[in-house]
Amino acid sequence: MDQSVVRALSAGVNQSGVRNHNERLLLTILQRHGRLPGMDLARLAGLSPQTVSVILRKLENDGLLERGTPVRGKVGKPSVPMGLAADGVMSLGLKVGRRSADLLLIDFHGTIWQQAQITYAYPLPRTVFQFLADGIAQFREQMAPSLFERLCGIGVAAPFEIWHWAELVGAPAEEFQRWSNIDIVAEVAKCTDLPVSLVNDATAGCWAEHVYGRGKEFRDYAYFFVGAFVGGGIVLNNSVYEGQQGNAGALGSLRSIGPDGESLQLIDTASIHLLETMLTKAGQPAADLWVQPQDWSAFTEMVDPWIAQTARELAKASLSTCAVIDFEAIVIDGAVPPDVRTKLVEQIRAEVELQDTRGLKVPRIEEGTIGENARAIGAASGPIFQQFLLNTNTGGMP
């Protein structure tokens, strides 16, 4: 981790009254940088070796850190690298999507321990919250009591104002409108005593990529997640930025133009629901797009033109975002098979070269790594960040 990152995380302070901050600082450095010995941590954090030693002992006693294999140097005692203990912290993540809901349990490393999924034609409140209650009960039965006690919270990833999408998902308008009167956090709290956090679903995907994927490679980047509807997130100064109202990076709402010159949004021109519509009109089983593990090879005749259109739209959207902030990279992920994602990214790169880029710094177009589970994993990472790690952007999670 370079010194600019450490300064952004804010330098450590040796006074005893702010040790919670210093604990978060060390945990954050270890999360982003991997196992490190105390001397390296002290140098990166700007803390004295003695202060770091005291904090590391406490974090190890609390079960948050584990010792690595000692490394013997040319002189002196072997150095012992410290790292995050995988089972030191556990968290739940619920993703509410337009076609499916997922509940999963992750550890401090972001590894999935348990997962449950339900699919539907469209999400209704009673369906989603019953699935959540049943899932939590099932997970608890399968978890050792000691691990259950390590649960720090449950994060929820859901589209903001989901009730506006009734027509696109084919839901009965009156029944779907019930979402507008529901406090999601309060409803989730009925199923568990754990702390609950709520984040936009695409922003949650950005969190997952940033924490557990390629986010460590870039300081500032924009993120697109191609799901049933396309969405996104933005990273500034090495942290996901959610904005004052939690809706920063609403890239699915970027303007687009339809075939007849009509004003549309990116969600209308670069989302999987377009492919679903194409398959349905052709008499093909569109629901097979969501079967896990995903395999779209049977739909190549329609997937290829869909990729071409989606690539054109995302290329224009990528450059539009860079007209506001000169992102060094655009990261593309989605609820698509890995081979489809790779082909999509390759075509976006080709489309960017065809665009008018006067006045712009052309970003790198890079492939994400998390995939379908990104939004649920990102949701689960929310409580972990809130309680154990630091965020350099005041508009996002603390």
C-alpha cells in the first residue's frame, strides 16, 4: 500500500483515547495489503512499533487476527506476519433483485460459507421477507454457536425505489407498489436482532469488487454491473463513494437514445431484460438465463447481438462518466457467465476506440471478477466496514 493510500486512511495517532480508530486503521491496511509484520504495519500506519504491538495483541486476543509463518531475516528474531482471521468476523448479505433474491454468509476474507437463493418473475415484499426469515433460520441451524456469535450484522442490497420498475419486470402495478410503503431496514429487523444496513444493489456490487476483487488496483474508477437492469458505482480515493443521499453512481440512469431518437436511460438499452425480451419473443425459455451455474451457449444467436448493443451503450456511458471525473479505469461485471463478460469487455474496448474522445482521458476498460454474487457479497461487507474498517470518503460508510 503506497503512502498516499495510508494518508487517505488518515494517519494513526498514538494517544490512548483513539485506539478504536487505530485498530480500524491496522485492520484496513491488512485487508487491502495482506499479511504484514508489525514493523511494516507501524511504518505504513505512522504509528510507533510499541503502539502497533499493543493493538495487534488485543486484536489477536479478540480473534480478529491470526499469526502467519515466522520469516527469518539475516539478523535478529524472525518477524511474524499478521493477517485477518477468516472466522474472526462473519456477516450476512441479502440481495433483492428483479429476478432473484440471494442470502449468503461470508467471513472476514469475503469467502462464502453458506448461500440460499429464490427465483421469481418479480419480487414481492412477502416473498422476499419470508425467504429471508427462512434462510436465517436455516443458516443458524447449520452454524456452530461460536460462529453465530461472530455475526456482526446483515447488509441488504436492493434497487432504490424498486416500485418504479413494475412495468419492466412485468409485475402487477398495484401489488408491486407496496414496496413504496415498506421500510426495508425495519422489515429485516423483524427477522433478526443483528444490526441492519441498506445499500443500492449496484453500489453493493461495487463494494464487493473493491474489497475482494480488482479494486485494489485502482485509486479512482467507475463500475458497471450488468444485471436484469444495469447499474453502477464509483470509487474515489480508494473508497466506494455513495454520496450524501446514498445514490452516487446511479449509472443506470445515464441518458441514452433509442432507435427512433427517443430519450431513454442506460437501463433501457444495456440490460439483461432486453435479452430476456428477445428470447421470449423467439419462444425461447428466458428463465434459463438465470439458472446456476450460468451457461448461455444455447442462446448464442441472440446473445451475440445483445453483447454488441450492450458494448456500444457501455462504451458511450463509460466515456460520459469520464467527462465528469477522469477515472483511470472502468470496471465491468455482471450477472452473466464469465465467457460472456470477457467478450463484452473486449467489445467495449473496441467500441471506445470508435468514439469521439476529444477532451477526455480515455480510461482502461477492465473486467470485474466477482460475478453474479457481487451484490450479495457487497451487501454483507457493509456491516464489516461499518464496524471494523475505515472508509476515506465521508459520503460513504464510516
